[in-house]
Amino acid sequence: MALRNFKIWRGDKNNGQLVDYKIDVTEGMVVLDVIHRIQTEQANDLAVRWNCKAGKCGSCSCEINGKPKLSCMTRMNDFAEDQTVTITPL
């Protein structure tokens, strides 16, 4: 396990901010897994859309470090361990 830094947009299109989270990431996790872990352990009021977790439906689409991606298909090992991962809505 490695402790990783995340910034997640909390709010709506009119008002909100990026909130910092630190969470343990294990090998093989995708960004959606991390969001679910943050939701379970640190922010139980965090809302996240997802459906298939197989890269087919597009429900989990978001911007990850400024690029549109599917959070269920974006592997955490694509990012350097010291890199902060920023997650915002499309």
C-alpha cells in the first residue's frame, strides 16, 4: 500500500472547491476504486456516478488531471507515486 494524494471537486457548477484527500492505494486499483475508498473511509457524503465498471457505459467519465477519462479504466499505476491526482467533473 502507498499513501497517495488526491484533489476532488466538491460542489456544483456554480459553487465548489477542490478538497484534498490522502488515501492508501493498493496494486491494481483504478481511479474509481480510489473514489469509492475515499467515499467509504473519509467522505460518506461524496457522490459518484458509475454503472458497469467495465469501460462500456461512460457513467464514470470525469477529468483526471485535466484530461477526460473513464475512472473505471484509468489505472493508478499510470501516475507517479508522488503525483497528486485531481478529479473534476467533465
